[in-house]
Amino acid sequence: MKKQDIIITLIFILAIIFSKGDFAFSFLFLIYLSTFIYRYFSKRSKDSPFFKHLKNLCKLGYTILLVAFIGFEAILLKDIAINKDNFPKSSHVIVLGGKLEDNIPSKTLELRLIRAYEYYEKFPDTIFVLSGGKGDDENLPEAQGMANYLIEKGIPEKNLILESNATSTYENFKFSKKILDTLEVKNIGVISSSFHLYRAKFIAKKLGIPVEAIYADSPLILFFNCSLREFFAYFNEIRK
């Protein structure tokens, strides 16, 4: 391993540690590590047709991954551009949860809650289903943290229904659907981050939930990391 490779590897490891396992850094590190395999195949390919085939397969894999990622991001950005200003009227709106930091909504989750409050100001009779369970590093369910924030903003408690068991987007919809089916609700909206709603709508459709999407802003600094994660999460949902 060359000196520059050691330095780059150490930089990636430190970035992953200080970012607490940030997905983008971890993924890019794996791609970087794969280049060592490619270089090994490339070196051996000069004397071996077998390694030449392996080298070509690596090239094909990189190309497919790049084309798929660019295509998905283009679709994602188009979806956001077309729908970001939509404000459809729904009697009940599911607000998808996100991380709590010391019982306070993270920036991503706060932007979703700000959108919910804006929606309430326009449609004050709306009932919000706040969906989110308790993560391993959280002190209370996300739904409760969301409720605390919205009540403090001025939304009456009677307008809030808490769903405190979901630990994934799929469960957000699955458990919220049970609540809404009990209430015989048919007019349903969903609020989440702009980068998240393309996949969220796909999951809702799989579960037979007709939703109208309401797009919350996304922190620009997190957009690349989140959209990269959505790329893999979306294709994982297709696989299921």
C-alpha cells in the first residue's frame, strides 16, 4: 500500500468515526477500498485472461452503479421540483418521524414539523398522526418528541394522534394505517423531507394507502448523504 493510500484510508476512518458512522462516508470508503481490488485485477490482467475478465467486470459494475445512481437522482430531483409546492387538503396527515437529539427534534425532523405547523395554520381542523418509535439512542419515542414540539408551537393536543412503535418508513405507514382504518379515514396526507417522499410514496402504494404528499424542506448540507442513502433504500424496497 502506497503512502498516499494509507493517508486517504486514515482520513476516511477518522471521518466515519467523527461523523458517527455517516452513511455517505462509509459508502464512499467502501468504493475506495474496492479500487484496491480493481488495481490488483488490473495488474494481474497483463498476464492472465481470467484477471482481465475480472477487471472488465469491475468496470462494468462501476458503470452500472454510476448510471443507476445518476438516473435515480435525476428522478428524485424531478419529483421534488414538480411537487415541492403542493399543499393538498387532507383531513388526516401522517408526519413521518426522524431522529431526536436530547429529546429535541433534529434539523431534518424540525423542518418536517415546521411544515406540519404551516399546514395546520392553513387547515386548522387537520388531525396529525405523528409516527415514530424510540431509537436505541433516544430517551423517548419520536412521536412524543414531535408532539411536544407541535404543542409548544400552538397546535392543540386534540389534533394529534401518536403512533409510537414504528422504527422504519414501512412501519410508519403500516402502523398509521391501522389507526386510520379504525377511524375509517380515506383522505390521507403525508409530510416528510423532500428527499424522502419519493420512496415514502412508493411504500404507501405497496400498502394500499392513497396518500397526498406534502414536501418539507431538506437541510442542504445533508442532502447528498440523504439522497445517497435513499438510492439504496429505494432499490431495497423494490427487492422486498
